[in-house]
Amino acid sequence: MDEYEEIPWSTLLSEHRQGRAKTLYMAAAILVAVVIGFAGIRWLTAPGHGEAQVLAAPVESTTTTVSGVIEPDTTTTTGVLSEADLMAVEPAAAELGAIARAEWFVTDYFTVDGPMPEELLSAFVNDADLPDLPGGTDAGTSYVEWARAYDVRPTGDGYAVFVVFRSLTEEPDGSFVRGPVRAVEVLVAVEEGETAIAELPIPILPPVYHSIDGWMKTSEDARDDAVAATLDYAGMFDESAEVIEAGADGPDWRVVFTIGDRSGNRWPVVMRSDTIPGS
């Protein structure tokens, strides 16, 4: 935090903080109003509240003796989840479990670096009828670099999880090459909190993302203080950081600089007026 405080961000924040503060105040006010309204409706419609409770209040203070025993009302609504709320928790947890199982399975299934791991075989349902899978000393070596679920849909006995992944494969000279991104659909069975793979992976085409506009455009040079503050910040990541582009559009500015690592490669990264640390 001391290093952040030394960077002159304060002179660059005024225009953006004012707009963001107004938006946050309005959002907070709306949220408070919605919460109060929802709580009032729940209180008025719950057993033991509302008009009936108001009319009954004077009766409770009278000294008239009533024969018989009146059972106390044990209904309470404060801090108690409804049955619908409780029912919603289980499917959400089951879905998260299915996603974790699918990503784990894809990582193990398409990684081949020795004998077939027991945890991969045990990931399938008990009655799975598996064909021969690659493994052993004669198999080529491949590793899954990453695997991520991008969609999930409920099925009759669990979930269909759609996973994209990329593999690293060994070349004849011993080097490893990154392959193209691939995708599979994984059927995950869910029963009593447990998950299992219900079928071999189903190959599918990876998702195609259509063009989306949104790049910050600049029409003039960025102010010197914005460039200087960006270089101070970049020094925490690379003492040799270099600014290669600095532009502005009114009060908004964008500074592109490069950082490198031990490989000798340098990558362009950016600092923008709307992404200042602590803003």
C-alpha cells in the first residue's frame, strides 16, 4: 500500500470519482429501498403480523380469565429461510459440483503421462463399460494446459457440462507444442450429493464469439502527469517498462506500456483512467 500511495493518482481521479460516487449513492439508495420494502411485505404477510396482530394487541393486555388452554404460536419468520429458499440451495451446490467434476475429468482424461490413473477410472459411474484408453509406456505424452466450463444444462439425472480445453503434446525432439482449443460435452450424474461421469466425452465445436465493439478510442495525447504516474506504477512490475502509446479523449486517458520476463519477451499492457488502483 505504501508504494501505491507514492504514485500521484490523486490528481487524476477527480473527474471519474465524482461520476462513480453519484452512481454508487443512487444504487445504494435503490437497494436499501428494495430491501426495506421486501422486509415490510414479508413481515406484514407472515403469520402473527399485519392487521390481525394490531387488533389482537389490546386483548392481550386485558385481565379477563378464559377457560381452556391456548397453544402458543411458535411460528417465526425472523432469519428463517423458506422451504423454497432451502430447495434452491441444493441445485446450486449440485451444479457447482458437476462443473468441478467435469473440469477435473477433462484434465485427467486428456492427460497421458504414464499408467492410467486410478482416480480417472473411479470418476465414472459404477457400471461404466470403458474401451481401451491411451496410457502406459508406449503411449505419447500429452498434458492438458487448462480446462474451463463455459455452459451447463440440467439433464434427467444430472448435468451436461460444456468444457473447453487446450493440450500440450510432446514432439519427437522432446519439446512440447500447444494444440488448438478443443471442446467436449461431459455428462455428469448427480445423486445424494455425489457426482460421477456418466459417459465418454462428447466432442463438440468450441464456442464462436462474434465481434464486439468496445475498444477505448483516443483523439489526443495523454497528459504528462498521466504518463508519469503510469510509469511509476509500471516500475513495480518491470523496472525497464516503456511507454509505447499514450492517448486521451477529453478527461479519459489510456497509456500502453510494455513489461517483460526472463524469456526476454515483452508484452504490451495498459493503464486507463477508469482502472486506476484504489479508484
